[in-house]
Amino acid sequence: MDKVCALAPRPRIVRESERASFSRMSFGYPRRRVMRRGVAAICLLISVFAAPAHAQGTQLMPGVTYERAVQFTPHGAVVLHVLTVPRPGDQKGLYQLAPVLARGTVVGGRQRVTQIEKDLSAAATVVGINGDFSNAQTGEPAGVFMQNGLLLHPPVGSRSSIGVDTNGTLHVDRVKFFGTWRGTGQRRPVNGVNEVPRAGQVILFTPAFGPRTPAVPGAAEIVLKPFPAALPETDLAATVAAVAVGGGTAIPPDGAVIMADGATVAAALQAEAPAGTPVTTRLVLQPSWGGMLSALGGGPALVRAGKPVFRSAEDFTNDQVSRRDPRAGIGQLADGRLILVAVDGGQPGYSAGLTSFELAQALTRLGAVTASAVESGGAVTVAFDGQLLNRPSDAAGERPVKEALLVEYFGVYAAPPPLPLLNGDPDKTTEPLSYKIVRPSKVTAVLVAPNGVARPVDDGVQHEPGSYSFTSFTFDEEGTWHWKVTATDDLGRVSAIDRPFRYDTTLHALAPPPSAVGSASIRFVLSRAASVRLRIETRSGVVVRTLSPVALQPGARSVVWDGRLAQGTRAFGGAYVAHLFVTSDVGTSDIAVPFGFRRS
């Protein structure tokens, strides 16, 4: 039985929107202090790994936010990536949770999550994480795999399976597979679906496996055509169109192949299912998952009834669950939304990683009532629309995987404007704008000026699926502009997106020193009086110092960073970013530039 643990205190966590300044001393506690406090230190460790209830993050697409957070723990910093997405099926099916196989088939090889997303870009805008483990020898999924209600691969009964039903509810269950086939004789076992058989097994192969069955010397085969969609808990009736021996048989696009490996099972298949014989196959999942739309393998279970699972008693080694590693998982909040979480690890000084139970605690603090892990280690990836969001631990970077766990969005999408700020500098005068639709849609696109006046770009125009770009615009009013696009697709689903950007000439000609020594003078020109605040960040976005705002008059101006952190200690040399926030009578704008820094 699962053991659960209740949590109490909140940890020290720094979010992208509210990062605190830190020095190298922030990355751990002195060993002497931890050793002395015994049980108290264990309680501190438990609390520090639990993430607090999460706040609003950056919008990636309508209804989907991304947040990057940094925890400071006794073992070093830990970087978490959190995607919050609508309940699957929301808004008439505009959002779906979709496990996806690399290259589209069970044996099609592996791909990076970013490439899987790129391959799907024309059909949906997608965001997600890596899926479950895969078989190192055959490359097939290690656990269950279901798409659109069809069973493409069976579960592993000793580990958790992750499923989403027609109501958008996330299930984390131990699921077992039982199958049968029947020709002229009694019902006989089917031991699996789309996997290489072991001696004595009977396996059903559907087109999802690939073009042909595996070569298995001596195995008997029957070709069933036409064959119904492989729905669990359903009698699948078909006629034997051909028989074969030894594997390597073509799987008809509208059919299936049953293979029996072993003298006894092969003889039964050949005797009871000759050509022309009606054969009935049944695929059974226990507990019944007949209403499941999509599923993939996972585990261990992380959260049940809102409590983190300490020991799930699943078929994982102690090292697999107790090491501080990169980890990923999926959970459902009480309101039905899903969270997909990826934790970077194995990179001292950047992110130490988490144990399985620490990930369970983090998901609980994020509000999950049900959650499961997926593959851990170097495969851990989080990406949006083909762009990598995390830092995988493999030296070679992102690792190819067999599965991705993606959220598909079928509404109108507009990327953030390439220039968040137009300020009159030579490279900041025009704003390329665009949108993408994946179904035939009637589109209205407008530019809304700071005074609220809408300037039509597309006015109820019917478009085929594709991307549409626009570049020639005149910005004649300073302040915040909005690129607003609304689309109604051929299924009657309405979607909309709003991308703001600013036209503000208050600050321009920003010029940091190419290499600062001891201190850094950030120079710029003001066209009007303004309050200027300087924030110094690392290249990865961690804030190391925020200076107090200063009121400045128009003209050539500068602000100086003294090369020290918030605690007064001297900053280490390296690559930094000067991030300026400028407030004037046309609002607040910000602009950032990189620079190099050396201690004096």
C-alpha cells in the first residue's frame, strides 16, 4: 500500500518574477550545522523540497503558462520548470493531453522532444515534457501507450500507468493486461500488443508497431484484414486473410497480425485459424480503462489524494528513486488543470536534482491532488513549440526519447512580438507580427493602439491552415500596443490571443561597457524625464543586485553598478545582463543588454 507524508513549512524558493539576490554561500548549509541537528535537520530537509503553491507564470499560449523557479536546499540549488495547462478537453476540445511516439510508430526509433514538437507544429501548437522509459534493446515503450482510446502497447502491472479519460480526469493506477483470441476452438491468451514476443507468447501487431512484424524464426502468424481499431474491452472481429511463418510479415494499414512464438502456441494458431477463418480478439485492461482516451507508462506514483507518496512499492530500484537526479512528472490540480514539472539535475552549481519523494513534495505544494513521475535522468526535457526550455544533464544536450507527453492546442496562436520594446533605435523601429491556425478558420486580427483604437489587419477573413505574417505598420503613439487575434475554426470553436508590446522612445542608445572591471557604467540617452532602475542578472536570469530607482532628466545619462551583490560581497567575474526599467509619463518599459565583468 502507498505510504504518504503530510507537509508543513514552505521552502526557500526563488521564482523568475521575484528572484532574491544570492551569493555562492546560498547554495548549501554548513555540514557541521546539519550533522548537529539530527532529526531537526531531517524535518528541514523535508520542508525545503516542497514547492509553494504556484503563482502566475509567463503565458506561452492561451491558457498555458510556464514558470521557472529556483529552490535553495542543503544540497545546492534546484531548478524547476512548471507548465500549467487547462483540463484536457476544455473549450470544446481546444486542448488535449497527447502522448506521442517518436517517428509515429512503436519501433520507429527515438527523437528529441523538440523535434517531435516540430513535426507536430502544423497540426497543433504543443508544449510538454519527455514521456516514459523505453526498452533499451527494442526501443519500444516500457509501459502502456494509448492514443485516441486505442491500445498501442500494454502496461507493466508492477508500475504505475498514467491515463486521461473522456472527462479530462488524470488517473494513476496499477494496470494489468489480459488478452484473448479465438478461432475455431476455445479462447486462448494474447500476451501483449506491439512488442517483440518471448518464447511461448502470442502477440497482436497493429499498424502502430511499424510496417512489418519482427523476424522471429519458427513463429506462426495470421494476417487479419480488415481489423477494427484496437479498442480495449471490445470484441475485435476479423477474418484471416493470410498465414505466414518466421515474422517479417507486412502489417496491412487496415489490418493486424497475430504472432505465436513457441511450438505449442504456434501449433494452436495454425490449427484453429487457417485462412478464411473468422477470429475474435479481445484486449482487456484491469482495472477497466475502457473510457481512457490517452495513456502512457509512468511511475512511481507521486501524489494520492493530495498527499505525497513516500513509498509506492513499485518495480524501481532504490537508486532510481533515491538519487538526486533530473526528474519529471505530471499532476492534476483540484480545479482540473494539469501541471507538468521538469527538474534539472546532475549539474552542481546550477541544479542538484531531486529524489522521487522530493519531487512528490514539490508537486503537492504546487497543488497536485494526483501525480505520477515519468522517465528520470538525462532524458528529462521540457520544450515549447520546438524550443528547449530546460537544461538537460547529458553532456551532448537534449537526449532522444521514445515518447513525449504533450499538451496540444488547436486554436489560434501568435508568438510574442520579436521586439518587446520599440524605442527608435535603428534595430528597434518595426515589429514583425504573425499568427498561426491549424484548421480552416475565420480570422480577425487587429492592432490596438495605447488610446484603445483598433486598427484592422484581417477583418473576418477566411483562411486555410498556415502561418500569416505582417510587417508594415506605423506606430505613432507611445505606450502599450496590443496584437489581438481571434479565430473561429470549422468546428465552431472560438479562440483568441493578445500579445502586448511597447512603443516608447524614452530610453535609447543603451550602451554597456564591452568589458567592465570592478564596476560597470551603463550609458543611455533619455528623451524625457524618467525614473530609472538598474537590475543586474546572470545570463540564466538570476538576479544578483537591484539598485534603487533614480530620477533623471533628459539627455545623455548613466547608472553605475559597483560590482557588488546585495549582501555587499564582490561579484565574481563572468557574463552578466544589465536590465533597465524606465518609468516616465508614457508608462514603464524595460530593456536589457549583456556585458562582461571582471573583478578589479
